[in-house]
Amino acid sequence: MTDTSTQTPTDLPEYPMSRASACPFDPPPALQTQQADRPLSRVRIWDGSNPWLITRHDHVRALLGDPRISADPHNAGYPHGNEGRKRASRTRQGFPTMDGPEHARMRRMVTAPFAVKKVEAMRPAVQKIVDDRIDDMLAGPKPADLVGEFALPVTSLVICELLGVPYGDHGFFQRHSNTIVRRTSTPEELQASTAALSDYLEHLVTVKLAEPQDDLLSTLATERVSTGEMTEHDAAMTGVLLLIAGHETSANMIALGTLALFHHPDQLALVRETEDAKVVASAVEEMLRYLSIVHTGRRRVAVADIEIDGQVIRAGDGVIIATDFANRDPDVFTDSGRLDVTRDARRHVAFGFGVHQCLGQPLARVELQTVYSTLYSRIPTLAPACGVDELEFKHDSFIYGVYVLPVTW
């Protein structure tokens, strides 16, 4: 391994790095060199600080599972994504940015609806949502935007039903969600959008206290807020996190996954022509590995010294864990740059790892399995309506994808 102790801040590569325009599905090529030569080394981020960048699969899993690594952005040295997120960290956020017993306590309050058995029971409802949106798209004009007319409506309807948020307000929360996940949003824009969503959901929690229904926000209101375990603001911020994560990530996986399959017609044929649910489930895991849409790293900070692979991460050092490139680690995934839907990709870390791994992953899997098993078989001639060079990719977002994907059939 290359010794990083002699590197000066001006020598360090800037992070995030740029993708190659000819390979929009692959992580930045500079990361390939980083992983081969310096899989555990420092980078320079927007504020001039020099956190560690972790790219190897075994290092990623080790650190994400290490209690000496904190997700709390209040800790000194935490590598914030931008100025807006740094300012936002001054206020109470939600359980994903907590550690230890407090994280476990808050997370348990929202775990039940995302349990595998509970989510599996939603499969028929998800199937109906997917079928209805395909019907609407087929009845409309061509070309159609797969993002706006299918991916976002499907995932928004699902998370709205689970949370108890009126779908009629989807334009409002999608607009503010886009601002929150965009890396180029100003601190003022980020603060305004976070406040708008928080106020909206806090009002909804108040309504649910008076008139509870069969949904997650009602459960939080009646079982947690009314008992004093949670404030209405805490319940609202939990709702903000789940609302954003529940539709932004899956929607991008649907659209970007479809585009990737267009560029790998042999793999698309395997998914389209199978009637085996296990084949589709395997394809979903490979798509999650191959695309890894959380593409600017999971941000952490060391709260104690950690020795790993001959290097010492000191207490107070920022850490960026590049799960996207860990999912391309050739020591774990043979021919890792190739999309192969028959691969056993279950060791991917697209949902993170350890106690902070994605709470909603069972729901994401059901959504993606339903979409991938339905969309291409119901519209077997589905095809892109423009060249990849005409698409606008979400390089400016914390969640990678495409803004618009014109399709025809």
C-alpha cells in the first residue's frame, strides 16, 4: 500500500470525483486508481478538510460495523457534504445521524412497518400501483418520461400509503426533496425546504393525533408522541427522512436501472423473459450493486483511534465510506465492472452495513422486484427515445440517477 503520511493537502485528490461521460453507470475512473494504489487514504473536500476515503469492500464493512465510527454530524471533524448540510447539522436531525442507545431507541420506533413480513404483505398493493401506472403511461402520448410518469409516481404512491401522507401533495414534497438531495443547493434553500417539509409533516402528525388511521405517522402520533417518547417535531423529522428516502432512492433505481438494461440488451432479455421470482430477485441485487446510487459516500467521523491495514485513523478524523466503489471491488466481485444479473451479488453494500444500514431496504426490494418483473414484460418493446448523450444525469445530487428518461414502445 502507498504510504499516505507524506501527502500534503495540495497533493490530495478532490472528492467527489467526476464520472467519465462515456461510462455514466461507472464510478469515477480516478477512484479505480485510488482503490488500486491507495484504498485507504485522504482526500480534499469542499471546505478544505482532508477526511479519509475508504474504497475497499472489507474496509467498508469493518468500519461501518465499528462503534468507534460515528454518524453524528455534531462531532468535530465530521465531513459534511456541503455548507448547507453543515448548517443543518446544528439542529436535531433524526435517528440516522444518532449513535448508540439513542439511535437504537429511535430506530425501533419505526422498524415494524419495514419488517420483511409486513412489507411482503404490501406486495399486491405495490403490484396494483405498478400496473396502474403502466396502464396510464400506455394510454398517454409517446415518448413518455419514465421518471416523471412512472418511477416517481410508483415510489411516491407506495411511501405515501405507508406513511399516511396524501398523494395529492406529491408535487410539494418532491420539489422540496429534490432541493434537499441536491449538492448545489444553497444553505438557505436547504433550510427552507427542510422547514417546509418538517412543518407540513408536523401539522399532519397533529391531525393524526386527533384522527388516527392505519399508517406509520398515526402509529408514531398515538404510540410515541402521546406518551412523551417523541416530540411532534421528532415524529415530523422522522417522516421527512422516510418520505425522502422512500421515494427518491427507489425512483432513481427504477429509471437508472432501466437505462442500464437498455445498454445491456442481453441482460434486459434475461429479466424480461423470466417468470422465476428468484431470478428477478437476484437481478435486483446485481442492479443495486452495479449502480450504487448513493455515490458521494457515507459520511462518518472517528471517535477513537482505529488501526486498519497499517494506517491509523485518529479520533476526530473524518471518514467517507465509498460504498459505490466497494461494490466494484474486484477482490469480492469477479469482473466487477460488468453487469451480470445472474451473479450472486448479495454481499453488496448498497444499503450500507451495520446498525445504520438502510431501514427501508425490504420495501425497496419489493418495489424494484415488482417493477423489474412487470415493466419490461408488459411493454416488451420499451426503448429509449433519445441518446444517452442527451440525458441529464444527477451529478449534482447526493443520489445518482437521471432527471428525465424519454422512452417509447
